[in-house]
Amino acid sequence: MAPLPKPTPSTVAAIYAAYEAANEHYDSLGISVGEIATECDRALWYGLRWASAPEHIDGRKLSIFRTGDRWEEVLVEDLQRIGVEVYGQQDRIRLVGGHVRGKCDGKAMGVIEAPKTEHLCEFKSSNAKGFKEIIAKGCKVAEPLHYGQCQIGMHYFGLTRCLYLVVNKDDDSRYSERIHYDAEWCLRALARAERIIGLDELPSRLSEKPDFFGCMFCKHHAVCFDGAWPRVSCRTCLHSSPEMGGDAAWSCARWSKPLGIEEQKASCPAHLHIPALVPGEQIDCDEENEIITYRLRSGKIWRDGANE
């Protein structure tokens, strides 16, 4: 018989609970530059459409995120200590009608390897295992999401170099890499993002196998493979569409109006699920009464519509 796990001490549990109580769920308004290099088109589409229920983040993970923020401050101080000027922290990135978005960690002048070249800055922290892999393989191979973040940042700000600076959380060692701007990579990535943003149907999965490693730990696994119902919001409604004018603008064809962020989250009584998100087969459609009928996986007949 396996030993029973020890209970979490009350003080530690209270600290974690305090982190959770203070945490506010944040819906990304578009495709994050930190996720643009995600291999799976469908995962990016689910995220854009707010298809999955908000992810619960426990107190310990929230503490890790907070520590990561502090490491950014330390790395900025490291650079300033050796005479590098760091500025523009948290400058916004907005591309593809504002639907590709994020913030940069900063920009720098005076980087020792090329002091006259302005660099984008990307600061990260890693455990010893990940740090060793970054040293061995470089950012592009070891951390493709980080690489994508660096590339899109350089593209947006018109820079040709990025200083990628990583700290090993286990022993405080540092790694730096100067990443060159790759225009072809960026144009391909942004064209892919624009295609995904414009889709009103599900794009292909990375794999059709639920236990594929790249799918097992995806935050959208439940809605993608397990038949979970999508979250109800304007973004999962077939009447809504992302617009390319403005900053991450959306509109509703049903009411012929633009949609504010709070409206999108609240949805309305006329909500009709995008058929591809319903865990079942569409068997009928009554356009006049705005009713779509499905046969669910259980065999039950379900009618989705404002008049139901």
C-alpha cells in the first residue's frame, strides 16, 4: 500500500489560497505573441474563440509566475549594471488588426556584442533541465515559443536583433543569445495567424490521437477530444466575426453591431453555437426560427436556438 500523502500545512495552504483569491482571470483578446509559434492551428483557434473554460491556476503556480516577474526585474538590473540602457518595458505589440498582440520585455542599447545596435529584449527563467537544453540547442530549437515571441517583437518594432537572456532558477547561472530577425519566418507566422483568425470552422488538429504528447497537456484537450461543451460567449456564436479594422474588433451579424469586450463575455439570448464546437452531429437547421438540431454523442436530440 502506498503511503498516504502528508497534508499541506495550514500556513502554506493559506498562502496559496491568498494567491488564488487575488488572481483575476484574464481572457486574451487575440493570439498572444507568446503562443504564435504553437504548432497546432486548432489550439490557437480555440484560444481566440474562448472555447475552453477558464483554466484554474493553483496558488503554487501563481507564486511561480510572480517569481518569474521578479526575475525579469533582476535581469534588467543585470544589464544596467554593465552599462546597457534598457527602456520600453511593456511596450505593446499589435498586428493583424490587433488580433495578434502582446508586450515586449524591453529594448536595449549598448549590448556588449553590438553596442550601437538596438536590440529587443526577451527575459526568461528556466529550471536546470530546460536551461541545459537551451544551451545545447539554442532558443529556436529548445524553446520555439520563445523564438516566435522574439521574432514577432523584432518585426513589430522594426529591429534586427533580439537579446534573449535566460536565468537558471536552480543555480543563478545566465545564458544569452543574440537572435537575428527572420523576415520570412515572421511573414509566414502572421499569414498563418490571419488565416486562423478568419476561420469560422475548426482547423485541423496537431494529431488525431488524444494521447499524443503534444495534445495530452493542452489546455483545450477537453473540448477538442473529450466532448466537453464550449464556453458560451459571443466568440463561440456563429453570428460573430473578428474584424480587421480597429484593435481586436469583433462584430455581430445577428444584431448588425460591433461587440464590446464585456458584451462578448456575456453573450446574448440569440447565441447559436458554431456547429463545429457542438459535441454531436448537426441533423437539421431552421433558419427562420433560428434553431439548429443536433444528435449528441449520447444519442440525445438537442435543439440549439433562441426560441428553445
